[in-house]
Amino acid sequence: MTNFTRRRFLAENAMGVGTVALAWLLRQDAALAVPPVVAKNQVHHDLLPRSPQFAPRAEAMISLFQHGGPSHMDLTDPKPELSKFDGTDYTGDIQYSFVNSASKKLLGSPWKFQKHGECGTELSELLPHTAEIVDDICLIRSMQTGANGHEVSIRYFHNGIPAALGRPTLGAWLVYALGCESRDLPAYMVLTDPGGHPVDSTHNWTNGFMPSMFQGTVLRPTEPRILNLDAPSHLRGTLQEQNLRLLGRLNERYLDEHPGEADLEARIASYELAARMQTAARDVLDLSQETEATHKMYGLDDDATRDYGTRCLIARRLVERGVRFVQLFLGGQPWDNHSSIKSSLPGICKRTDKPVAALVKDLKQRGMLETTLVHWGGEIGRLPVTQDQGEPDKAGRDHNGQGFSMWLAGGGVRGGMTYGATDEVGHRAVENVMTPNDYQATLLHLFGLNHADLVFQHNGQTQTLTASRPAQIVGDILKHAPESVA
């Protein structure tokens, strides 16, 4: 067996490990299999669960990212003055993304707003199901990136610096800091859309300069969501068990030959995930275990909501089983309503509104909302003026990074409240302005982490998630004020 190496064995014997498990394991292997000389100068990296710096309120997070820029003045931020002066010229300064189709004509929302819940928060008629959970959400109406572009703002939200590539995303930072609660599933899971990847593709869940074990693991958007989950017929049963025992002996021999390689035991243990995931992944994706009432609540009985509802339900089942961070994405950027907003905006609301509300309701009724943070929002909003002005039904709205909305629920966030405000027509955030760095600092605080102390050494430099600009913990939206604000 002198010429039969561990690497050759793994290459020739997949042992039925699903592609998700195999990718996750190989990323760990790549991160840990560093030359001994280099390893001496590196911090030990693994996915073992770690204690936060102080008592956390949140233990897991589900991010429902809405690529394209939901129109806040049509959904979450009513502007009577905008409707009052509909069709008149806006007198302020505007930064357009598409100058050739730009206009200064104000466009009032064609949809009605109404107060909901005990809190009385006003929402558009396009969000009837979100209206049912309004007492559980904190609606932030003063987000600001300062840039109108999609990618620049997406990266600001995900990795802390506008437009920057090669940096870890929020999920990677959380897993790096806190490890994984599940022994059977990856810590950071990404649920993509049947229509394809979102704008900026895999940069939305990259590990950046961190070891690749901290990258998001993607579940396929359609069945089979995990390829090759079962062992090939000729490798099942006793033969698979023999293969695993042989791999164990090869690992032990390699460990004896490299006693100074401290991370080897963790690498060996990681391969044990393969067999466990064969059972765990099958279980988490088996939605037949859920009741008919749950299926209907998520909209699985409706063609319009089935796909997004299925992924919202899978997200709940992943968190329920110890996954730390889950992201749901839509293909492309369906909220990018440059034209025909009267027809396009109701369509994407119909697709997502019911499943999103069902997720919050379901977490709450299971006692999970207290420790699970749910995020809904996009990277930008829309302008108060019309784009493609001409026939009313063809009017749309251009990008707006100066003021827009998002919401949070659970995980220590105060429900039934609004925070911040935009100006009278919804163009700029003017009260309690909140940047993506403030958002990140606040989320890390909810997980028991000080954003300034969560660091990673890269190329001789100390890196943090919130390195771009001064960041503050937004204590006003928390159930319990932070002991200290960095």
C-alpha cells in the first residue's frame, strides 16, 4: 500500500458523499492542509462551536436578501406629499443611474397604505402578509449606502466595504467567530433561485481572504438539491463501511508521520461528516414531515409562492438543526423596477410576501424567533421621480442609495416599531441614518460580538467586517440597550 495515498483514495472513492458535503469537506481540507512551516505562523482555524464575547441574543440568522432595490415609497414608507405633488417637477438634486431615461417628474404611489397591528405601522396593500407580522418586525426607514449602483451597495452590505472584492461576507465572519452548532450540516448555507444566481453571483457568499471552510455552501434550487447523496449501488453497505475504515487507518498513519501538524486531527474528523450528512441532509430536505397546514402557510400549494415558500421552509429546518447562517436569494434582481412598475412590483410581492411572513410566524410559534434573527431588504431603494415617463403604465423608478427601507425580526430586536425616516418624498434618509456598517455592528452585537474586536490577520494587516467607516451599534432597535457602544 506504499503507493496508495489518502488523496488517491478520496479521488477514486466518493463513497456516495453528496456534492455539498464533499465540497464542504474539501474546502476544509484545503484550508487545513498547509505546509508545516506556514502552519506554525497561522491562527488555528476550525468550525468547532465557540463562545461569544458576551451573552448573545441571537444564535442563528436567516437573511432574505431582495436584490434590485425594493421601492420603499410603494411598500414600506408612505409619502402623502409625494402623492400630493404627483406629476410636478422635483426641485431638489438627484443622482440618476440612467440619465437618458431620467425625469424630474414626481411619481406618487398608485397603492394605498394602511396602519396595521397594535403598533400601527403603515404598509402598502402590496404586502398584506407582512402586515400580519408587523408587531414582530423593526422597520428601518433610514438605510443609506451613499451609492446608487447594485454591486457597490451589495458588497457594502455583505462584506463591509463599498465595491470591494475579495473580502469575507457577514456569514463567513459569523462562522469564523462562532463556529458551527451542527455536527451534521455545514454552518453557512445558501439557497439560490431556479432562475439563476443573483446579481454579483458567488461574491454574495464568498469567504474572501479567510480559509475556504467559511464560505457559504450552496443547495441546488431544484430537486435533487444535493447530487449523489446516496452511495453508488456497488459501494453501498459493507463495502462503504470497509472503505471508511480504510480511510481511517490511512489518516491515522498520516498522523503518526506528521506529529507536528496540529490541525490534522480536525481534518480527519471533518471527513466523518460525510456519512452523517447522508442522513442529516436527507432529513432536513424531507418536507413531507411538515403538516399540510404548514405547507399552506408557506404557500406551497400555490404556483406563485411554491418555490420561495419551499426555500423559506427549508431555511427554518436548517436553523432548527443548528445551521448558523442561512441566505435566500432571488435570481438576478427582480426588484429593479426601472419600467412598468405597476405590473412588475405586484408580481415580485406576490411571489415573496406570503412565504416571508410565514417564516416569521413559524419561528415564533416554535419558540425560535427569540434566538433567530430574520433580515429582509435589498441593497438600495428607488427614486421618487419617474423613469421612462410617457404612457403611465410604462413608468418605473431609478436606483436610490440615499434612503430606503429594510426590516429585522427576532434575535433580540424590538418588534412593532419603525426607526429613522426619509424626507417628505422618500429621496434621502434624514433621521437616524443607518449605514450597512451600522447594520453589521448591530448584528454582531446581537450575536455577542464586538465588531471592533472581531479581527482577522491578512497579509500583515488586521481586518474587521466594519473597517470601511465608523460604525455604531444602533441601541434604539434592541430589546436591551448595549452595555457599551463601540
